Amino acid sequence: MPVRKSKTGRTQQERSAAMRRRLLDATVDCLVRYGYAGTTTTRVTELAGVTRGAQVHHFPTRSDLVAAAVRHLAEKRAELAFEKIDAVRTAPDPLDAALELIWEVHQGPVLYATMEIWVAARTDPELREQMTRVEPAARASLIEFTEAAFGEYAGNPRFRHVLYTAMDAVRGILLMGLSDEDPVITGRRWHRAKTDLRDLMDAVLPGSSATGA
């Protein structure tokens, strides 16, 4: 049976995927603008420029929409990382470049939207359950990234644990930065943390500072 295409040349499946992404991007935008409490399905449909019926078709409830947005945010962080993987591989110091990339992909709209969901999950059991499902997937994406960027290093459990610690440090520093809003202070905190993280990496991977990945 032939696949039906629209006048634009896209299949129904492609149109459906595009609509879902449009709604999810609008949800992230809404989280950044209005916070979790202000992220309503009405606002999301307005930002996405779609009908309420289209939203209900893809995400019947607000919880369904936000849960999908949680996964969407994790995927966006992974996409941002893989877009720059070649720069990490070819950097004079690949390990330092990897730490800087972890720092970079957690900032901007992705960070603010994610923070809104993390805080809301504290008092929302359903949302908290969704977050516990997504976090392992986010960690799996990090492992996939390290395998692609560092090859044999990725098989070292201690190396992966240092990267997990790096993610925790980045999130903590950026969370603190939301209150003081001084990029200079936030940058200093990251530089201090990165120095310690790099020492951990060098301890786990002897000679890494001299030879690179």
C-alpha cells in the first residue's frame, strides 16, 4: 500500500512528528516564560499556533504534555552534545573540551525549562515519577556520547562516574546561579569545579593530560 503524502510532500507520520515537536518546543518555551505553574495547555497551543484539538490528539492531558517535554529536553541536551562531538575529538585537550561541553549544553532555555520541572516534581508525584524514568535515559545518552568521543575510555566505570559527577556539579552551580544572576561568579564556580574534576579524570586515566583522548 503506497504511503500517502500531503501537498507539501510529507507523509502523515512526518506531519504527526512535526506537530508533536512543535507542541513540545512550545511547552519548553512556555516553561521558560511562565514557569511550571503558568504552563497551561491553552498557552502551549497559542505559542505553538495549533488548535486545542491537535494538542489533545497528541497529548490528551497537561501531565502527558509535560511528561513528553521532560523527555524532549533530555533529547535536546543529547542533540546539542552530539552536534559538537567532532570539536571535542579534535581539541588539543579533549577531556577539558568534554567538560566545557557538558557545561554548555545545560545552559539557556533548556536549563530554565528543566529547572522548572525539577522543582515542580518535588510536590507532584506524577511528574516526579516521570523524571525518575527520564534520568536513566539521560545518563545513557551521556555514556553513548563518551563512547563516541573517547572510545576505550568510556569502558572505564570510574571515568563514567566522574562524568556523572560533572553533570551533578554543573546542575548545582547553575541552580545557584539562578539566585545571584552574576555570570562572573557563576563562571568562577565552574572553573574551580572543573579544575577538581580534571584532577579526578587524570587520576582515573593516567597520562590523559599529556596524551589527550
